[in-house]
Amino acid sequence: MTSSTGNLRARLTERRDLIARDIQELADQVDVGEIDEATAQELRARYEQDLAEAVAQLNELPTEPSATEETPVEAPEQGRSTKRILVGAGILVAAFTVVLVLVISSTQTAPPISGAAPLTNSSNPEIQQMEAAVAANPDIIEMRIALADQYFEANDFSNALNQYLAVLDKDPTDAEASHTLGRVGWLAYVTGQNEAAVQYIDQALKRDPTNLEATLFLGIVDLYGLEDPESAIPLLEQVLAEPNLPSQLRADIEKALEEAKGQVGG
């Protein structure tokens, strides 16, 4: 019985982790324009339903006392905190992080380039499912990023920031850290913390120079936040060189680039 339960737990855990990775890969494919948003929404809903089912089945399994002794849950490294990670990575923004948390907690400002409408988490079944999945599996980074991205896309900045900072407290890969730092930078920008935004996004691009989203974010911050169109122009041009950009996003970026060139020419 114990062996059978253990085998089932292993299979369900593997299925859960594969679905979580699929959700993150889907988000990456949308970011680079490989999949349109309508298709992505259908796939995301299917993945998240599968994920919720896998998590529910895992939770229904009887507890195995020996499993806890053999494979204890790994505790976070002593003294490892978001601020230490940020400073250790070369970002001197410990104070920025505190300010950002306070500002985002008290304001919700829509970014210049955004098609997302604010959503109420209590009425959003996709977010509810991911919240339950993350609560049951707090150490799976892919799940937490997927939840943070859902908050981000719903303009729920406070919850998005909390989840992104939690990701940085783990041990993310370069790609995961870059994605997370870039989005924290964008949250800093939309709440008026322009210097902090540049610091976060610069670090995102150090972790992964191919992060097109972070490149776009930096171009927008340079143009509208720092009022530095000369710095913004090459960044926006770099993003526009990507052939698979969604048409509406391309139009938005082209408009921003035209505005930047007009300011330089003026």
C-alpha cells in the first residue's frame, strides 16, 4: 500500500511539475509573439485546470510518515532574503524595494502599453486555481512565476510584486530571474519609481541579454520616465527587429519610437 501510494505520488508530482513548466513556457511564447493571446488563453485555461486536478489528487493522498524523514522539505537558506539577493546581484536598491512595496500597496496605475483590465481575484477562477496550487507547492518557482504573471496581467500590482519578490528569494535560473527582475522594474516604473525601475531592468538584462520584454521596458522607461529619447531609440528599434511581435504591440512601439525620434529631431 505504501509503495503503491508512493509511486502514485511520484507520478502526480512529475505531472504537476511538467504542467507548471508548460504554463511558464506558454507565457514565454506569448512574450515573444510565437503564440497569439487568444490561443494562449485557451491553452492556459486547460493547463491550469490540469494543474489544479493534479494538485487536488496529490492533496488527497494519505500522508506517508517515512517520506518526511527520507526527503524533508528543504528550508530556505539561512539569512537568504530578497534584499541580499538584489544587493549581491549588483543592484543597490534595498531602499527602493521598501519604497516600491509601500507605493504599490497604495496605488494602482495602468502602464502606457497595456491591454489588461483590472480583475477581482475573488472572481477570477484562473487566479484562484493558481493561488491554491502555489499555496500547496510554495517551493516550485515555475508555479509562483505563473501566479505572479497572472496578477501582473490583471494589474494587481501589490500581489504581483509580493510573488515576484518571493521568486527572487528562491534560486531562480537566469531566465527566471531576468523575467522577474524585468517585471519588478516595470512595476517600479508604473508607480513613479523611475530610478529603481532602471536598476531592476538593467539587472534583468545582465541575467539574460536576450530578454526582449525587459529591453522594451527599458526603452519605455527611458522615453517616458527619464525623458531620454536618445537612449530609448536603439532599444525600441531592437524590439521592433523581432519579426513575431503581436500587431497591436508593434503599433504601440512604432508610435513610441516615432515620438522619441520627434523629440530628438525637435
